[in-house]
Amino acid sequence: MSKKDGKRFDLSAVFGRYKYVIMVAALGLVLLLWPWQGQGEEETVQPAVLPASGTGDIAELEEKMEKILAKISGVGRVDVLLTLESGGELVLATDSTLRYSGSPQNPDNYDRSSETVTVSGGNGTDVVVTQERSGKFRGALIVCDGGDNDKVRLKIVEAVCALTGLGADRVAVVRWGSGSSDTNAMLTGEEELS
């Protein structure tokens, strides 16, 4: 305890009286210092990307998925179709130069140029690839015998989401058609939609 202007100052009394205000202020300070995403940035769900391993061939991935999905109880015959939002992309090495006249702090005129880096080899000249960006999935269609069973459909959606990173709203599971009679009915318009 200390004396201030002739009055006694009791810290425990102040804390007891304003303890909730102090706790809220401390919590606010902690939240202000918490590492958030940059201001103004929106949190976005990144689309799934095609694996960079191997050739990145989508047909090969579809075949692998068909084999693994066929092993799920109740699926039966299965066919997988994956669609891409964008294809793969190669980032090439560039050599950039900047020329200016005048002082570096206040140039009168400047010119920026860049050239793609190439290397000479046995087969001629090749570009230098610095990064290979994979394609991004847009959605998946799964056609299978068990597509009309809700439990089977749920298992398939969970598996496809885990394999591709797609959200469940981007995966459609439908029942395999019973044969050519359904196709003929659709072509002739004999079957009505209800």
C-alpha cells in the first residue's frame, strides 16, 4: 500500500472492483495480437489440384479411382469422370533487365524487358521450367450399380472427397442404367419425367 495525495491506495480493492473490465481488456489485447490472415483477405476454399506425381494424366487417375471404389461394399460396376477447372501450367524461367536514365531515386525514363531462358541441347533449344502447376478439379461424376443406395452413395462421396479434395457438393453419384431399354426410351421420349 502506498499513500497518494494523503489517501490510501489499495490495489486489491481496485482489482476486485474492476476485475471483469480488466479481464475483458486483456482478452481483447490477446485477440488483437493473435495471428490472423492479412486484413482484407477473404478466406477461400482452394480447389483440389491434380497430383503432380507421374504424368498427371487424368485418365490414369480415373482408372485408379474406379479400381479402389469398386472395392467398396455395394458399389458393383463403377465408372468415374473427373472434370478440370483449368489445365496444368508451366512457369518458365525469365531473364529480366531494367534500364533507366537519370538518377536511381528519380529516373527520367526507364525500360523493363524480359526474355525466356533457353538452353541448347542435343535436340535443339529447350526452355527452362522453374515450376509445374497442376490442374484443378471442378467436379466428379460417379456412375455405379449401388448409386441408388444412400449408404453406398455416402461412402463413395466420402472416398472421392478424400481422394480429390473436392467438396461433397461437387461430387455426383448416380445409379448405373439397366441397359439399352432405358436408352431407347430416352431417345424416343416414351418415358415421362415425374
